[in-house]
Amino acid sequence: MRLILDGKINKTYVQSLCMMFFHGEKFPENESNPNGILKLNTKDTNDGISCDCELIYNGKIAKSNTYVPFKENVTYERISKSVIGKAVYSVGKQLTGRDIEWGILTGIRPSKVAWEIYQCYGYDTALDILCNEYLLSKNKARLALDVALNENSILKKYTQNACSIYISIPFCPTRCAYCSFVSYSTKKLFDLIPEYINHLLYELEEKINVINRLDLKVVSLYIGGGTPTTLSAEQLDILLSNINNKIELWKLDEFTVECGRPDTITNDKIEVLKKYGVRRISVNPQTLNDQVLINIGRKHTTDDFLNAYDLVDKYNFEIINTDLIAGLDGDDEQSFKASIDKIIELNPENITVHSFSVKKSAQILRDDSSIYEKSGEVAKKSVEYSYDALTKNGYIPYYMYRQKNTIADLENVGYSKKDKLGIYNVLMMSDAHTVFGIGAGATTKLAKNNNGKTDILRIFSKKYPYEYLQNNKSDIGEIINFFHTEK
């Protein structure tokens, strides 16, 4: 799609709006024969901003004109996004007939906007604003507000000197067809694991030293991937014993290991995790439909998951999390309902419901370029059912994020039993919390208060394990410079 923009217009925002109606759309600068042409023209008046919009797509034309007045205590940027959002939403709906439940609200964290509005106006008025000005459905507006309230019950407990650590284990027994994470599953790469662990522990020591210099306090540790339990029990013991020597694990508010794949979970590995004080553990089936598991390239069955869950459950971890994905290839509404119902029956403390999203690097997109448009209604009904069933059974939505190119423009939501919220999940999404990323593909997110505003710096590790192992450049100086502190 070609964009022709005239005025003070956020190009990225316009692209995000277009992609909600036209999944997988691209925006090359000089394409000679684009699928569509979107023309936007904005003008400031004394009282507000007006926007003329025209969209030509596959031979069809739609036009709109919108106007939003300036309002006290509302920024120019927000007024601009509102008028542009409504204009693009109008032409998108005209040509596709689609109502987008998230309206003109884009971005990874809808609860952030909901929280800002709630703080100014309270719950009921915020609900009206989200529905009428941002065009959210009432269900999504209520979800955003509820998540905002629950996640802020965690955020208010932590000050600027709190931080978290994320450790990346980017290896999996096999690669799922939908996967976009930096994870690897060949024998050649498995042979790198011992060297990878050594490099990881060296980086950990560097980061712990800088954490101490900056007088920060580690409150949560998350080991993810990939699938950390791809490591052998012996390798896990080496990793965790070294971490234990550097961090007082028993003092952490949360210590999570994402086992993920049931086919990697064994008794000796779980004993190692329990030995070192892991408090939160994930066992993720994604679906309890064996045919769908085959479709997405998972090398385990429903029975494998149930056996793994039963094994983990016997060790009395404080929190068990399970993940499901709505809208997977071959799944239907009844199948997804059966998966949710069975997971609820198992009674884990956390349940995360993802909506199917495919990244450019995923194998399934290369195999089927129409995958974005598949299973939309199934996914919507599955997500609706999960909300109803989980809240009815005492689970509350406590964190949420959205991704581009998700089927039916849906969201990913973490549900929790009361007082069992996943702390790292909330802190990691926050703009005010520092997370030190360690390992290939990990991101360090630094946050500091600057006269009432939060400055953020993200530092990205080398993406691939072999690049990570060859990299001798330290980011410690960059971290110290950001905080302007020498201790």
C-alpha cells in the first residue's frame, strides 16, 4: 500500500491502522503497482484538527472527513491521533465491512492508555471515553481497564531501584510452525550449549556487578527461551548453581523458569528447579487437540502434556502457568473450548491465552501466505469464551499485550488467581522498570526517572547463539552512562 501523507501525521500510526484492516500489508516507498493508495490530509484550525482521507484498494474507493476539537488537558498528539484514527477507521470499515474491537487504539499496551484515562476520570467515564472516542467495543474497553487496575496493583509496589533479570536459553527440541522467537533445534547448535552456558554466566557476573554498583535490587528472575528445559538436568544444575552463587534466590519476589514444551520435562530436571528455589513454572500445551499439535509442529501429545503437568504439580511449585493459543491451524471453537475447560479443571494458578500471530520469519507464513485471514471468527469466539470461562472460575486478567498481524486483531491476556499474579510479566511490560537481558536475543531495558518523566534505553544482544558467542563487546559502559552513576 502506498501512503500519501500531507500534514502533521504519524506515519507509523497510519501503517498500524491499515494493518488492522489489511493483514500482512506492506508499505514500500516506490512500489509501481500497490494493492492500494491511502491519501491523508490534516489541517489545524483555531479550534481543532480536520482530516480528509481517501482509500483506493483493489479498485474500490472510500472517503471520509473527520474533525476533532482541541480539549483542555488533552495533548496535541492525542487529538491528532484521534482525528487520523477515525478517518482511517472509516475508510477501512467501508471497504472491508469489518468492525475492529480495539477501535483506533494501536500499540502493544492498550492498558497503558486505559490507566491514564482512568486516573483522570475514574472507571465509568474512562469506559465511555474508550468506547466513544477510541471506538473500542465495551468488552475490550472493560478488559483494558481491568488489566490496568490489576497490573498497577503490582507496579505500585516497586520503586525505581527495583530491577529484574531475563536469561535467554534460545534452544528448542523442534521449531513450532508459528514461532518467531530466536530459538534453535539442530544438533550442531545443541553442541554449542556448554559454551553458551559459560558465556551466559560471564555476562551474568558482569550484569550483577553493575547492578550492585548502581545500588539496584533484583526482585524477579525469568529464565525463558526457547525452552530452558531443553538443557539436560546436569546443564540446568550448572546454570542454576552459578546463578545461586551470585543472587540470593530465596529473597526474590518471583523466580520463573519457562519449561514450555512438555516433551522436555523430566523428573530429574524438575528436581533441579525445585532445589534452587524456582517458584513459578510454565508448562505450555498451546492446545489439547492432537491433530492441531501435529499441524503446528509440536512433537508431543495431549497425554504428554497431562503427564508433564501431573509431574510438575506433585512438586508443589507456588505458581504453575499454562499457555493456550486461540486460532491455530485446524482448531475450531469446540476444540478450543475443550482445551480451556480441561486446563481450568487442572486448576493452575496462571493461564495465558494468546491469539495466533504470525511473524515474517515463521515457517507457517512461508507455507501459507493466506494464514492471516484464516480462523478469524473461530479465534474471536475462542477468546470470548476464554474470558467468560476464566473469570467465572475465579481468574482475573492481569497483563495484556497486542501484536501486529494477529488473527482478528485480538490480544494476548494473562489470567491469574487472586494474589498469584505473574510479577515479571507485569514489570517487563512497564515503562518504569529496568530489566537486564542476558543471552542471545535478549533485550536490556533501562528505565530512570528524569524530572518526573521516564527515560528508556534498550540495548539488544546479538540475535543468534553463534554471534553471541563471538561477541566480545560489553554493554556495561553504556549502562553506567545511562544512569550517570558511579558507585
